[in-house]
Amino acid sequence: MDIRQCREGDLGVLERHMPSPGRTRRHVMRFETQQRGLSTFLVAWHDGTPVGTAQILWNGCKAPEVRDRFPDCPELNGLGVWPPQRRSQGIGTALVRAAETRARHKGCPRIGLGVDDENHRAASLYLRLGYQETGCHYLDRYHYLDADGLRHEVADPGRFLIKQLAEQPN
Ligand SMILES: CC(C)(COP(=O)(O)OP(=O)(O)OC[C@H]1O[C@@H](n2cnc3c(N)ncnc32)[C@H](O)[C@@H]1OP(=O)(O)O)[C@@H](O)C(=O)NCCC(=O)NCCS
């Protein structure tokens, strides 16, 4: 498996293999954020097929209640492995480690991530990988466009975890 930064030419194949829900162009939005220098959009490839994505938001979590408490803490966001049969094979772990390596190379002493209160499996994976509870609970707000183009606002309750990166060999 190969993990690398998304390129413009990857967007079509990404959308075909890891389709965005409804009319939201998730990969395009993430690529545009990367183009603005605000993120690094990572894609995991297996035999020429994209099987997972993650992005590092260098300015941190967009929720003000997290950002105020943890300024200068980049956020690992949008981790996903697709299709579901690809899960539990180490792809998610490899993406998390690749993001941590990039953050370490940038000199970041820590990296954080948000996990939905209902997503117990993802939370236990992050805790196993060394992320620690911060006690910071917040609403993860985002929107998506359904198949008819209707905009839906979502606010998922979740919590923010942090991993110290300094002096931890990857
Ligand atoms: C959460 C998610 C990204 C994790 O990715 P993943 O590729 O399944 O994660 P990993 O395979 O690295 O680790 C998960 C499990 O596989 C096991 N595992 C890791 N490497 C393995 C390997 N080589 N062989 C067998 N099992 C392995 C781990 O022990 C872990 O066990 P679990 O199933 O009890 O949790 C993925 O499940 C996913 O896309 N979920 C839906 C979206 C989501 O919830 N995203 C997170 C938002 S916070």
C-alpha cells in the first residue's frame, strides 16, 4: 500500500471508488482546501485503487470550543477506509501514522482528532494508537447536499483526543 498527498488527477478515480454522499463533492472540497495551503489531503492506494483518505487541517479543528482550548494543534480529520470490506486490515492505522509523520516533520509537538460519541470502534483504535482523552466535548458541525441538492446541517456530538508527537519514533 502506498500513501501519498492527493493530486488533481486523482479526483476522478477517488470519486469513482470512494463516492461522496449525495451531491457533496467531498474529495474536491478537500483538494481545494489543500490547494489553499490549509491542509494535507492523504490518499491510501492499493494496486492503483484508492482505499482510504484522511486530511490534516494545519490550523486545527474548526469548532471554536476546541480551537480556543487547543490553539496550534493540527487536526487529523475525515479518516475513512472504503469499501467496508477493506477495513480491519491496517489501512486506517497506516493513514493515522502517515499523518503523524507529516505533523512531526513540520515540527508540531502534538496532533488531535475528533471522534463521534457513537463511534466506539474508531475511538478504541485511536486510544490504542496513543491518543489521549482531553475531556473536551463539542459539536462537530458540517453540511452535506443530498441527491436532490438539498442542504442538510448536521451537528454531531463528539470529543477531542490528542497525541503528543515529540520524542515518539513512528
Ligand atoms: C475507523 C476506520 C477509519 C479505521 O480504519 P481501519 O482500516 O478499519 O483500521 P485498522 O485496520 O488500522 O484497525 C482497525 C482494526 O483492525 C485490526 N487490524 C489492524 N491491522 C490489521 C491487520 N493487518 N490484520 C488484521 N487486523 C488488523 C486492529 O486491531 C483493529 O481492530 P478492531 O477491528 O477491533 O477495531 C474505518 O473503520 C472506517 O472507515 N470507518 C468508517 C468511517 C469512520 O468511522 N471514520 C472515523 C471517523 S472519526
